[in-house]
Amino acid sequence: MKKALFSFIVLGMMLSLESTAQIQLKTTYIGTSKFKDEKDEYTGGKGEARIYQGGINIPVSMKLNEENRPTAWMVGLSGLYASLENTGTFEEALLSDIYNAQVAVSHLRPLNTKWSLLVSLGVGVYTDDLATMGADNLLGQGGVIFIRHLKPNLEIGGGAALSSIFGYPMIFPAFYFNWKTNGRFLAKISVMNTMELSVGMKLNKLFYLHLVGEMNGMMALVEKNGEDVIFSHRYTVFGLQPEIKLGNALSIPITVGVTGDRYAYYQEKSLKDFFNDDPQENPHFRFAPYASVALKYTFQKKPPQGQNLTK
């Protein structure tokens, strides 16, 4: 289910539970590693990747109820550029550039003391060439998720995600899970925009140290041999992440580690290929060194209960 699981995550990238205004910038480097083809054989080729991304989440309006849970309208914007530097006989078979950009409007509201509802609708651009971008590179996305608040630090949810990934509207299952602890020792498991696992500790007010695991990816809607196909680039990260806190609003997480197999392949726009888990059809790069640095800023202003930010 690895391919399908990644696709579910891509379909759910628009959905966000962050009801505070945030800005994030991140740059990533994935070192050189060997490439294996669809027969799981080395081709003699190698590749590395550089990824630059940013995003902003803006709560257009928000008010808090008695349980301090928000009713909010939010606008999210994000963009990503990936440069895949490949060498060897397979070089022309893979993309060298990927551009992803998304905009979405989301609404979050409590249904009662135990449940909340998240609804999101947006559109994204997924291409390998901005100069030739057209309607075929657009992807409509949306979703409805019901969230159960089990504990103050534990939430689970499920619902449906809507996507035009096959060229027509299609409904997929959507999942949500979020658990975290606070204090000196920190832990977090999250399935939201990506899959994320983190355990660590607060060394002092300015310095945190985490062990992290993440699943990330991007894709491009392209034409190959006269057919519309999907190019997927996905990878898993394991590493050590020191995080520098510059006050309550600004932080700089720096991650150093390795990537697992970094998959780069084309797939048809069909349900059959979407759920195909045959490892022989997953060309990939092998393990590689990984490094990233990010800048996160969270606007700290919170409205009093019942106050609307638009007033």
C-alpha cells in the first residue's frame, strides 16, 4: 500500500488544522545515490535532489467557543520547486524539474464537545515546465473530515477526499491522526499534510532536540509517449533535528539524516496503477544523506472568545 498511501497524502495536502497564521520556508538537499530500474537492477546512473518550498496559512476569521476550540475560515498558499540532478543512461527518462503550487480555502468548526468538522476546497498546479503549463497540469482537491477529540492531546478522524487526479472527480478515503505531548520530553505522531513522527526533549528555552521520521513527496502531471501520466517523487526521512527557538514566534529546525529508498517513477492515470504495489514497478534511488533547514514563524495574536478577526 506504499504507493496508495503516498497518493492519499498528496490528495490531502490541502487539509490543515492550523487555525493560527503561519509562515514557513524550507530548503532541502538529498545527496547522491545509485538508481535502480523497474527490474530492481542498478542502471549505472546516479542522482541527487534539491527542494525549495514555502507556505503560508492565514485565518480570515476565527472565534473560540467555551472549550477554546476555533470556528475558523482559513486560506492556505504553498509552493515547491524540486531540482532532480540525474546522471547516467536513465537521465532523460526522469524529470529534472518539478513545480507544485496550491491554494485552498478551509473551514474548521466544532460540532459538539467531542467532534469537529474540517472542510477544504482548492486547486493545485503540478508541472515540470512553467512555460508550457496548461489545464492538464491543474488538479482540483478537497475534503471533508470528522475529527474526534479523545483527549486534549489526542485526535483521530476520517472522511473523504475529492480529487481530479484521474481527469475526473474521484472520492478517496481520508484519514487524520494527531497525538503529542508537552513538557521537557516531547513526542508527536501526525498524519495530516504529511506523515510525521518525532520524539525529543527540551534542553532549554532556546534549544530543542528531536529524532524525526517523515514521509514527503511531490508529483507532476505530464505527457509521456503521447499519454497523460503522473510522475511521482517520494521519499522517507530519518534524522536528528536540533531546533532553535528565537522567542515564542520564530524557530529554526535543522535536520540531518538519511533518506530511505527515494522513488521516482511514472504511473498511468488509472485506479489499477494507483493501487499497484508490485515492487518491480517502482524505480528508485537508494539510501542517501539528507539535510534541511527551515524557518517557521507563527503569529501569536489570539482573539478573545467570540471575537471575529475580520471585525
